[in-house]
Amino acid sequence: MLSAAKHLGRSADRLFAALRATLFAGWPFFTFAAVTFEHHAPDAQVVYLAGDFNDWANNQAGQVTDPAFAMVRGTNGVWQKTLALEPGTYRFKYVVDGSRWVTPSGFPILDGDSNAVFRVRAHDAPANTTNFFWGLGERFEAWNLAGRVIEVWARDMAQGGPNSSYFAVPFLISAAGEGWFVTDPGKVVFDLRDGMKVSSTNLVRFTGAPRDISRQYTQLVGRPALPPAWVFQPWYSRNSYLSAYDVERVLARGEALGLKPGVIVLEAWARSLQDFQFETNRYPNPAGWIAHLQQRGVHVVLWETPSIWTSAPTYEVAKSNGWLVLNADGTEYVTDWLENGRKIDFRQPSARAWWTELHRPLVELGVAGFKTDGGERHPDPEFHNQMPYCYQRAVLAAFAAPLHDSVTIATDSCTATNPAAGGDGLADRTAPTHEHPADAGAHLRARPGITFARSANAWSAGNSLFWAGDQHAEWKSLRRVVRAGLSAALSGFPFWGHDIGGYTGHPSAELYIRWMQLGTFSPIMQFHGIAPREPWYFGDEAVRVAHWCFAVREQLQPYLREAARHASEEGTPIWRPLIWEWPDDPQARRCDDQFLLGDDILVAPVLDEFPDRDVYLPAGQWREAWSEATFTGPTNLVVNVPLEWIPVFVRSGSAVRLPRPPDALSAPAKMSLPEPPRFYSSGDETLVVTSENGGPAMLHLGSGDGVMVWLNG
């Protein structure tokens, strides 16, 4: 058992941490820890704190000058700085006099840059805490949203920052057995610092356990049609495959290694943005090539955005018909993304119908789906959050069989309305007026086809597939992706995935493998990034683990399809937060790093570089998937996790059997019950924790807190 303080800094360098039992700087319970750094440098003029938690102090060529990152000089030459850090793994150094980078003593070094590494773990919390709020779409910053002010506004996270979201979903669930859905079409603000306050009175209220509330909500806003089975196979994608030849090389390599995908996503396929014509120099026979891929079991998904360039022939058509978004002065609205594209005005039924027709020839070619990127930008504040729904709906309509002219299809009306104005309380302009929003997809099920979208509003839940957008290749992004998937699942988005390896940056082989393991147990398993993300780019060990991941994914196909059926028919997500099954379990309420996959599989992905993983097993009988060891919950385990292993547990009595992971090249996996840390009083605000080897370490606690962060491993 690895105790709380084993890797704390010693002598001159100390790191003190505690989990507050009261709010820290306005942040919610158990989301952030107050971490104090100390460095002994009596001769220094200034000392800066630099780490991956502050972008390495924004240094310029190794020089740090920003006073925001300076530590405070105390007595005896000790410099201090306190930060609020969420649970996770962090690297850091001290920068003395702006240029001398110092590795703190007493910490593990897990990379080639001599960075000190530590881990903050939220382990124990008061059992009677009831201040929990969950949902609001796809939230990366926290699972429990209590203590926060959240603006529901669809934003590209590359510009909106870590507290923004691609999803504008004003749907919230509380641990007190209530849920709320705000039906306003524009911006909505939730203030969750002291109970629940919202900037609107147009509310639909639900009651019950979280699963009951979520199902009531999805019955209102819509549930997606059952997608074709191929969506649950592995996807290969990158930005970008440049030609059919390029794709063929990737497929040949994958097939030779036994790592063949079921889906290939093409981003650089069109002549121009967005003219919907294949670039035939690079794809000389699109119809024949797509048919050939289908015969090999590979489905083609095409990337698009809701904007066009002025060089595309579609621009003149849109301009002459008045289908471009205009500014108040009548000039064309120019997006701040994709090199000054012009945005299609999806408020207009004729523009949406035209967009649909542009897709139909591609569907006839055999294109299986469209990756509907973007959708977060629109100057009309009443339409901005509605844009994702209308855009995706217009694309999905291309898969519908031709309809009689007298039938209104689902793309004919998009803007949400206020149910408080009268009627039955449903957003009658969000879907065709002749049908309930939950049935809005009925006309779009004539052919199998999907959209794979980045942005969403509440009504988008009834559309198709989604992914977590652009995440950077770093450990904290991996942890945030899990939170986002849990909140998205609770908010009605069951068919969801993420970019394995991260979209930007260059993941280490270890981070890549851990992300791939998570993707294996995600609803959508997509390899994607700016740079290649296929396993063979990350070394022999990545390929070895990928073999196992692909075998597990194949074994899971019937299980995933059955879970998808429940999602489509009943509103039960594929990824399920623990509160779905154990709503009154205090530890389940806090758990933001584990999930159920379907009915019977509990997954605890490895989200940092340390060789062990805390796992919580809720009430019930559990079988460890790889060793067949059995456990009775509720209980906490500490699991040793070699790189080849991911902790997975199956309900006892389930027929689920999965291939065993490859043998570890390092140490075998093992599990143990955690030993409780031993506390000794040493003053009003300091506790001494005895580590495994008997060496003491100082942990700073606020007076009367009585709660402790588990540090390191």
C-alpha cells in the first residue's frame, strides 16, 4: 500500500496540501485542493513557481518575469505560494531569479526534463454532503458544479477557456431529487454558489432520482435514433489524410498489424470549403473507391463546417439567394475560424433545405456520415445556442428518403420558443409543429447515416453522435474528458466519444496508451489528432496494447449495440455515472473518474502516470475482469496498474467475458484494501502523517477541517 505522504518533498522543499471542508476561494466541495509550495532560497531576489498547472509561468525562452507567478518570501529564506488545484497529477519546478530552473528535492521524476511530479487525490469527504449539482451538458471543469457560476453558451473551447463548453444545455440535476430545464433559446446563467439560482423563470421541473430525471428530460427533448452498428467499431481519423492513396496506406498498415478500423474520417476531401465536391486529383474515383472500402468493411465519414469560403462556387449561390449571415449594417458576417469563412444562415428554412440537398449526392456515393464540426458561432444572441441543432438537422435530413411536398421535415423549423407563453410547454419551434420533439427524428431514419458533432444545444440530444472537441495531449485533458463524458451522458448524449491521444500536441507513449484504453471502453472509439494517432506511431508497446484494445472492442460489439438500443428507446446512457445506479451513495456522488459501461461493466481508467489507482466499488458483488477475483461493495481498492492494464470490474453473475490484457513487461497487477492513514496532532493547523517507510511529512490543514488529500502514490 502506498501511503498518503510517500513522495512529499523533504528538507528545504515541502508541499503542503489539504482538501477544504469549506469552500476554497468560491470553489465547490472536493473539486480543488489548497496546495502550498515552499522553497528554501535565502539568497534569491525572486522565486517563481512554474508548472503545467500555470503553463510553466508563461516563460519566454526560459525567462520568467510575470509577477503573477512569483512566490512570497517568508522567514528564514523560505518562499511560499498557495494554489487551488483540482485532483490530478502535476509537474513543477522553481525558477530562481527568473532564469535558474531548480528541481525540487524529494519528489519523483517521471520524465526526461527533471520535473518534480506530485498527485492530488480527493479521497474522503463528509458523508452528509448534499450540495451536489450535475449536468449542464458537457462540462470539463468539474463533475459537481456546486459553488460555480456557469454561463450556458456554446463556445469553441479553444477560445472560451477551460470553463467553457461546446454544449449549451441548460439542464441541471440536484442531489435533492430535483431537476430543471430552462427553455429560453438564448444565453442562460446558473448561479450555484448557494443553492440554485438561474437567470430565467421559464423552467420545466422534474423530480426523482438522477436516472428518473434524466429519462424524463430526454423524453421531452428527444432521444437519438439507434445508430448503425458500424459506429461502435474503431475509427481512424486525422487532420488530415490528403488522398485516397494516403488512406490506403493507413488501412494496409492497420490490416497488416491486425488493427483494421471500421470507419475512416476524411477532412481534406473537398475542392474548397464548403463546395461538397471531391477533389478528384486526390480522390480520382470517389464512388468506386467508397464502394471498395465498404466491401472491406470500412465506412466513410466526411468532415464539414457550416461556413463556406468566397472561392467556393456555393458562395455565389448562397449570396444570391440571401442565405449568408449578415451583420447589422448589411455586410457579410465573417467567422473568426477557418480563414474568414462566411456562415450559412440556418435560421432560414430555404437555406437549410439547400444545405440538405448539397449532401444528397454524397449520400448517393455511399458516404455513411458527416462530421459536423463547428456550430458555436452566430451573431444573433437568440439563435446562437440553436445553431448546432439546426445545422446538424439539415445534414441528417440528407439521409431521409424523399418526402412528399406536403410533409414538413424536421429541418423546417429550428428555433426554440418559450413554453411559458402558452400551449403544452414544449418548444414547438424546435421541431416540426406536427410532432413531439421526441419523435423529431422519425423522418430521418429512412437510411442509416449519422452526424458526428462537436457542438450542441438541449434539443440536439435527439440528433446523432457527438465528440468532446479539441483537447490537448496532456494528462489533465484526459481526466477532464472523463468528466465531460459523464455530464454529457447525464444530459442526454449517449453516443459520444473523444480524440484518442488528444487533438493538439504530442502525447507520450504512456499517455497515448492510457487514452486508448479509455477509448476502448467509450461509446465511440475514435483515433484523431492534428498529427497521426494510429497506434504504430507510438512504438511497439502501443501496438501490443492496441491489439488487445481492438480485441476487447470486437468482443464488446453485441454488448454496445444492446446498450445503444436502451439509450435510444429508454434514455439510458451507455456511459453511466455511478449516481445512475447508486444515487444515495456519498462516494458515488463525488466520483468523477469512474463509470459504468452499460449495465454490467465498471471502468476505472488510469488518468495519470503513477503506478497505482484508487478504485471505488459500489454496493454489490463484483468480479475483476482479468483475474476473476471477487469483491463485495461498497469498498475501496488500491490497484497496481502496469501500463498494459486498466481496472475493469464486472457484476457477478454477468455473462460478460473479455480478453485478458497482455502480460505486463514490468510488474504484475495486484490489488489491496487501502490502509487508513494515521494522524497525529502537531499543533492547531498541522498534521503529521506517517508514511510507509516511517518518514514524516507535513500536511497543512485549515483549522477544524479534519479532511485530508491523499498525495502522490
